[in-house]
Amino acid sequence: MITDSKAEAYRLFRVLNDRGTGLTEGELLRAQLLEALDGVATPVEMQSVEDTWDTILAEPPDVVEQQLRSIYASRIGKRPGKTTLLDEFLAGCFPELASLPLSAGDVAGVVAKVKKLHEEIHLLVKLQGGEWPFSSSTKVTAWDRSRLGLLINELKHTNCMPLLLAATQLAEKDFADVVQMLERFMFRYKVISDAHIGAATSVYHEQAVAIRKAPAAYKIANLRKKLQALLDKSANDAVFKSRLQGMMYERELTNKPLKYLLITLESYLRWYRDGAKGAPRCLDKMVVFDPSATTVEHVYPEKASAADASLDPLLDTLGNLTLLGSTDNDAAGNKPFAKKKAIFEKSLVGLNQEIAKNAAWTAAVVEARQTDLEQVALKVFRMTP
């Protein structure tokens, strides 16, 4: 098949895809935009769009498709269909193409939108890696920035990408607040209570659109209230507490959720002990945990030299677990509580300092600590007071 017309060539390119050549949505979107611009855009504008798309399409096809889906959901407020991404993306994000030929103003708009698309994809790459999307500043702390890594890398939550992308248009402090809400919400709602993610995803998309419409006027309280409503419906206190009671240290599976729980309880512990006033917040952001360098420690050891029949059933429960750095963990090993106590006393971790206040480590102490940590969690993993 031969043609001397660029317009026909672009159409041929799309038709071949329909006949099974396996062209991707990104390639088709590029072709359709270039077809619309051909003959009405300047050579400089055409080259700009071509170069930008070459950069975008340098990523693997499945990555590009997911990026386009996240951007569409963030802008339009709903997920595109499994097989209709191209048509929906064009209609929702490039409505100018519905009426051809493009005017000079429309051409300039399309060129600017392609540039913006590339900028948002660049932001998505950062977010998907748990990388803070703002330049270094004094407006937030290292602790605030670390929460994004916990959300993405530890909790593996990606449904919130459309909302996070939109939230980059907020002030950096507000973005940090959104991240902290999402990671605490996600842990309680999905990781522990196993509620259906669909309802949460709908809220994410709705709020993403609201942010984009008026970033300066957006009230984070709106998101807070909607997330709390979902918790009240599908992850209420009774459900959450019951699931926490069943949470155990695993030897064959990952303990990332358990480690995240202990890290977060530690971060908000002082706020809780001071009366838990207002929405949950960290009062001491000087300590930033590196999950890869933090270990989950059994207070009553896994291989106790002197076994205790009353503690054995409680070995892997939350009440018997805490956080230690790898060096302290090696030092503590399987030592009895009397010898571990000195390590806990010197620890900078509040949870460990509280453990050290006990004269002995008994089943009653473990059960009381389990109940206490459950109560802390019920307050910390709420969106509203």
C-alpha cells in the first residue's frame, strides 16, 4: 500500500493497528495528534510535538499506557475503559481534534497540552518511585517526605496516583497532608480491613478533579471527611480492632504492613499520650525511620533459653513486638527480658522506652500492651477526631 499523502499515511497507520500489528495507545495518540497538526502547525511546532512524544514513548508500552490512564482519571474523574483509552483520552484531553482543520489557536493549545502531558508524566514517574515531587525546601521535613515512600513502597498503593498527581498543584505543606491522610487511610481501609478499593478510588478521582478546578481554593477537609465516611462504613472501629488482634508476625511472608504499623504508632505516640487532640499528627519529626534498616523485634524471644508456656502463644502478637535497628536487634538476639531491658532503656524509640518501664515481661504485660496499642491505632488511623 503506497500513498503520497501524509494524512492518508496517518490513517493507514491506525488502520494497520486495527488489523493486528500491535501498535500501542501511546503510538496511536501520537499519530492522531500529528495528523491533526500536519499542514496547519509550523515546522517548529511539529518538531516540538514529535520530540516530546519520542521522549514519552521511550518508556515501555505498558508503563506509558498506565501513565495515560492515571492522567486521564486525574483530569476527567473516572477511569477510561479497558479498550477505549485512545478515544476517551482524545475526547477528554484534546477536544480540539473533534473539529478539523485546527485553527492557529487550537494548534498552539495542542502543542502546549502535549508539553503539559510530558510534565505530568515526569511527575508520575517521581510519584511512582516514592520520590518527593517538590524541589528541596524548608516547608516540610524529611519525616513528611518519608511518608510518601511508605505509601508507595511499603503499602504498595497505586490507585491514588491520579489524586497525588493533582495534589502536586497544591502548596507543598498541603500535599504532605494529603500523603499522610492517604497512607493512614489505606492501611486501615485496605491493608487491614480489606475493604473494596473501588469506593476509595472513586473518591480519589472526584477529589483530583476538584483540586484541578481550583487548587488555591481547595479545602483538604473535604477529602478528610470523605475518607472518614468510607472508614465508618467499611472499616469501623470494631472491624479494625478485630483485624489488628489477628495481625501476626510472619516468617514466610512479608512483614511490611506490621513494620509500617509499628513505625506509624511510634511517630504518633507522643500525640496520643498527650491527649490525642484534633486530627492525628506527629509531634516529633526528628526521627525518620528507614524501613530497610529497621527490624521487627520480639520482646519475648523466638528462641528463648528458658521457655515460658504463658508467653509462647503470644510470641508473634502485636503486644510482643517492637522496632529496633539492625545493630540493636543483633545485640538483643534471644536474650531474656532482663538483659534486653538495658537496650530498650537506651533506645530513642518511645515504644521501647515504655517497654523498659516494666519490671518483668509477662503474659499479662503483653496482653495489656496489645490492648493499649490497639487503642492508639484506633485514634491514629482516623481521618477526623
